[in-house]
Amino acid sequence: MPRSVKDIMEQAKTLAAKFENFEIDPKESDAAEALAALHRAALRRAEVEAEIATAVDQAREFQVSWDAIGRRLGTSGEAARQRYGQRAHH
């Protein structure tokens, strides 16, 4: 159904007023900031994981044992091998 220019202008004024009077709900703002913080932390974790994987690869190139690598990572050698062993020689 076609609308007149007057109808369109009235709707534009109504929408502009809503926009000008819009107030952000603090709970939504806090939730958005919490999610943004979570996203930033996940990105940092991914960067650190990549750094660890590279360091493990380097250690394995120097024939460092999985037991020694696991101890440095705070886990067992077997757990370190299972997590990072597939990356070796890549």
C-alpha cells in the first residue's frame, strides 16, 4: 500500500524522537561489556595457546622429552604429548 510523503515524514519524525530519547538499559550495557571482556580474554588465550604450541614444537626439535614438557606445562608428559604431539614436525 503506497504511503504519502506526509506519512513518511511523520514516521521519520517519530523514529528520530525515539532515537534521541533512547536510553541504554544498564543491565544490557553491563552484559555487553561482560561479553566483550570474555571475547578479548578468549582471543588472548588463543594467542597464548599458539605461543605454547610453537614452544613445544621447538622443544621437541631439540629432543626435549614429553615428561619435561609436561612438567613445564603443569601436566603429565602423556597429557602434553596427547595435546601437542600431533603438531610435532609441522
